Amino acid sequence: MLFFNFSSAYVRSLPACTLAILITGTAVTASGQSVGVSVELLDSPAPVNSHLSRVVSDTSGQIYLSWVSKEGDLARFSYSKLTESGWSRTELISSGSDWFVNWADFPMLSVNGDNMAAHWLRMSAEGTYDYNIEASFSDVQNQDWSEPRVIHSDGVSAEHGFVSMLPLKDGSTLITWLDGRNTKNGDEYGEMTLRAGIFSSSGQILSEWKLDSRACDCCQTSSAMTSSGPVVVYRDRSAEEIRDIAM
């Protein structure tokens, strides 16, 4: 285990084509030994017109970078893997001209051993916030992505988003999201729900639950694995309109 004591940190805003963090300092091991730490500036494989970048690693420590680039109305969701010789060739996950692309509700890549899962948002109707969550699944070895599928089964044109993805040991993925199906039922007080499902490595839904029938409408979810199983973190919404972080 390393304990970091940074003597200086320099963070600079550069174009999206550059990974712009440079940190120097020291780290202390569990035995009390000090070791030097240096993080170098690294060129990014993402083009200049990219945004919504996300860094994710698998259990072996392999690093992946994903991002969205725009060409007119066309959004392209891509990723690259960091190797000893630098970033790998850019791989396209999916693209579309009818996506909902937003800084707060962003596409995400998850890596689980030899499998990957990715999600994005696609408009389902003309309403500003009427969009579905689509996901695709892939084998890291052959890099073939499955046909996109909508992960929720309600068929309602409403807001669905703020996704978190958690790899599970059997190769499946726990996906959690905010689901607005009840906001379109004609009830003035239709409420956002929190739902989750387990999807196989090929994208088949294995289980699905409603975790909370009343959640905050537009806050990101998160999930993590504990010794007792998965835990989901989100912003709750009480009858008194108190909106605290809940698990």
C-alpha cells in the first residue's frame, strides 16, 4: 500500500488531444519507505474535438480511455487502451446522429476480464429529455460489439439515464440507472425511480429490480463491490423534498 504526500501538483487545461496532468512528489509505503513519484504528460489518442473522456481500469490494472467526438450532428463513442508502447489504435464502439450528448449524463465504458460493456443515450421522441439507455457488449479479444439494445423494458418515451456499471465476477455487469417511466403516467407528481439489472457478457438481461420508487431526477448514480455484495449510491428524494445521498 502506498500513502501519497505530494510536494507539488500542477494541473493545466489543454486541448482534448493532451492528457493534462503532471504530478510530482513522494509516496510512503506501508513499511515507511519513501519512494519518488512522477507522472508524466501523455498525449491522448482522442481528437481535438472530443469531450466526455473517462478513464477506467480492469482488475489487472490495464488502463482504457473512452471519449465522444462530434462531426456535425454525428456523435462517435470510441476508446483506446494504454500499452507499454503508448495508446493502442482507436476503436469505435458506436455512433449516431440522434444521441443525447450531455456533460452531466455521459457515455461510459466498463471492462470485465475479456469482456466489455458500454452505454450511451439515444433520443426516443421529440421531448428534450425523452431518451433511452442503449448498451452494447464486446469480447476484448475479437473486439466485435453486439447490436445495441435498450436496457430498460418499459417502452415509455421518458428520461432514462445517469448510468453506473459494475463488473461482476461471472463476467456479467450490474447496470444501475434513473428511470423516468412514471413521470409520463399523467400524474402531476410522477416520480423518478432508481432501477438496476444484471446483464450477461452477451447483453442478455438476467435480473432486474426497482431499487427506489422516488429518487432525485438528475443526479449521477455510482456503484461498487463490497465484501457483502454490490452497493449503489445515489441521491434520494424524501416526501419532504430532502435530497440526501443514499445507499
